[in-house]
Amino acid sequence: MTTEPTKVPATGSAKVPAKVPAKVPAKVPAKVPATEPETVPATEPETVPATEPEAGPAGRPGTVTYWLSHAWLGTHVEPGVVLEVADGLIAGVRTGADSPPPGATVLRGLTLPGLANTHSHAFHRALRSTVQVGSGTFWTWRDTMYQIASRLTPDTYYELARAVYAEMALAGITAVGEFHYLHHAPGGTPYSDPNAMGAALIAAAREAGIRITLLDTAYLAAGFGRRPSQYLKPDHHQLRFSDTTADAWAERASLLKGDEHALIGAAVHSVRAVPAAQLATVAAWARERQAPLHVHLSEQTAENDACLAVHGRTPTRLLADHGVLGPRTTGVHNTHLTGEDIALIGSTATGTCMCPTTERDLADGIGPAVALQRAGSPLSLGSDSHAVIDLFEEARAMELNERLRTRARGHWTASALLRAASVDGHAALGRPDAGILEPGAPADLATIALDSVRTAGPVPRLAAETAVFAASAADVRHTVVAGRHIVRDGQHTLVPDVPAALAKAIAALHR
């Protein structure tokens, strides 16, 4: 990128601080390059617009035409597809276009619906590699995570999250579910804006050009006590997470306002972090708003054992008994489940978000994804702790983990795994109209190269298999959100140097 970017909004007027203060940030526009020509081979007769199309409502392009050399249309790969985009939505889909129409923006490779990263803790990105020294368990890893959490402010969280979400855009991710529990200042004192940290995350996603579902998380206790009514008080690290009661959490969360770019959902951190008697309050808050509700569920056997000892039931049964399960609810991990747990999750159409790269990194185990899906639980994928940010690897790992567990191959087709990474993930984040290349859907796209060292060779009709079983995030060439190019030819158009932004934000937390 040779020119200094000019400043225009990304997907709407951005509420972004110069540095995010404790109050909701002031309006500052996002950055895109002054000119954005697409590199087209010399043999191509067509040209692409030298600048983005004239903006329509909320800063979205008014109309634009994309020509996709190959597109995954949910069940198969189709060559020569034209997408007409108007006001950020797909207005028309035409197949059988052997060459680009005049003036079309050309996307060579395999174009997919934009990917959905259903489970994210943005600040965990600062732990990458740091936690790979020595040995330990999930619980020793958590101690290191607490140290990073203790150093974040609204300003530094904005800088880190902006860079992390830009990394996601480079990986073809167009929407993220941010499982957000870092609410207050150290010691638990609320900021003058009680949602300053959440506002920083929303602003960061806007500036990185991707959509966000902020899953504001109730995290009220440190763990189970000796009786069902007794829970441990948060320790000095966890005071930042706690609103003390579910009613207080609901009052603060109700101040958050969503829009087309940012949806507001809810989360129960876990059955150990929200007293059983207060689970229904969180569930009711989400139900009244028709909002997504997520929960960490049975990630660790120690949590299961403690729940059984105190409550005489599994975490899944405890959630079911307090009205938490249901079609707008997603259980994250769902790793150590009984047969009854699987039946409860499936019969209530509760979703399952698998995070295979984190689950293997933390030695959590391999969850029963096949059994859950057969029981009726839709599957989605998340990068969680961001050991890597690569939904192709998450999809691949879910299948390969099952192969290792069963010593059999082919548990999911490539299309089924891409569905988990797209349409079912978006539905889990409260966007059931997203993740498909059909008229009326958001014009959110991700294009991977089919000529890299990883993807070259297979015939185009196997491009979905190539994407899942050979490609990586490094193969993403274009990411489009609401019809606007966010990543063009592998370069982020809003964050000029993503690696430098990551390095700077992470270094500030390790001083």
C-alpha cells in the first residue's frame, strides 16, 4: 500500500476514540485507501473501479457488481457467478457467467459467504506463544490469562481488539461473537461509563471492518461452595468481571445499544461463575430481547465433578432446570457430556460451538460433536483463545479429531464443515440471514486463492474440499463486508499494517 489512507467510515459512522476513554468513544472515521485498484491479470479485458462505489446508507456502497470465478453456493461449487450488491445486501445472483461483466469487481479463487467466528476472547490473543513455555493444565493457563486481564484499560483493549479483529478479517471472518466479561476497572470499580470496555470492543470491530455480537457475560462468582446456595466470592483478579448479582449485571447490560453493525447478546460464563438461583435472570434478559445467549459448558471434568458434588446434577441438567437451554442458546465446548446431556442439548435445539484449536491447546479433550449434531444441536466454530485465528483449521480439526477418536474417516462433508463456519455460526450470533450467497443476505464474502502452494492442483469442482482440508487463513485474498472491500489482495484496507498493530498492542501489555 503506497498511499496514505484517507478517512471515510467503514460500515457506518464509527464511534472510535483517539484512545478509548472510560466513556463511549467520540466519532472518528475509519480508514480506507484513497485509491483501491484491484490487480487483474493482463489478459483480463475488464477493469475494476479505481475507487469504492458511491456510499449508500450507513456508509455502505450503494451498488456494486462482483464476478466470482468460483463460488460455494451451500451445496456445491459453481463457476462464473455474478453477485449484484445494493445497500450492503445481495440483490441478485446469476450463474453461468464465463467472464466478468464490464465494470465488475473480480474475485478470483473460491468465494465463500463471510465466515463467523462464534467464540472469541479478544485479549487472549496476547497469550499466543507466551503460554507454550513449560507444562501445566487449563487452570495454570488461567493464572497467566488473569495477569494479562489485569493490565487492560479501555484504551489498550481497543488497540488490541482492533488489531485482533483485523487479523480475523484477513482470515475471511466477517462477524465475531465476543464473549465479553472484562467489565470493570481493577478492583471491580465501574468506569464512569459502566460499559466502557464493551464500547471499546464495539468500536474496535467497527474500525477493523467486521460485524460483532457483543455477548455481555455474567461472571459473578469464583466457583462452587459447599452447598447449592453457596458460591465463592470473586478473587482479586475476578473482581473486574463481576457485577455482584445477576440483577446488577442485567441493569448494566441493558445500557448497551446495538445497531446493524453490533448486536448485543448475553452469556453465562459457566455454571461455576453464576449461582444457580441467578441463572434464570440472565436467561430471561436474553429471552425478552430475542438475543443470543452463550455459555461455557463442560469444558473441564473438574467443573462437572464439582457441580455433581454440590448440586447432584450435571452442568447441562442444571442449565436446563433453570431455563437456559433453547434454540437461541449456544453451549461453547460441550466437551465432557453424558448421554442424557447430549439428549437435553439436542432436544432443545441448543447449539454447540466447537473450538478445536483451543480445546487441543488447553488439553481439554475432544467433544462429541457428531452425537450432538445427530441429536439436533447445530454446530458452529470459534477460535476462542486465538492460539491461531483460522476457521479453516477449526473446521478441519473438528473432522480430524473425530477421525483420531473413532479411527474412521468422513464424519462431515466439506460443505457441512463450511456450513458450521458460516451460516450456522452467523445464526448462533443472532444473524440467521447471513452466511449464504442468496438475494437478501448480507453481502459478506471471503475469497481464498486456489493457486497457492497449499491449494494448487485440485480441480475447481473440489474447491470446497480444498478450502477445508488444505487451505489456511493465509490463503484469503479478499474479505467483503456489507459490499465493501475490507481485505483486498491480502491487504487490510482499514488497518494498514496489522502485524505492527498486533505487536504494538501486545507489547504494551507485557511491559
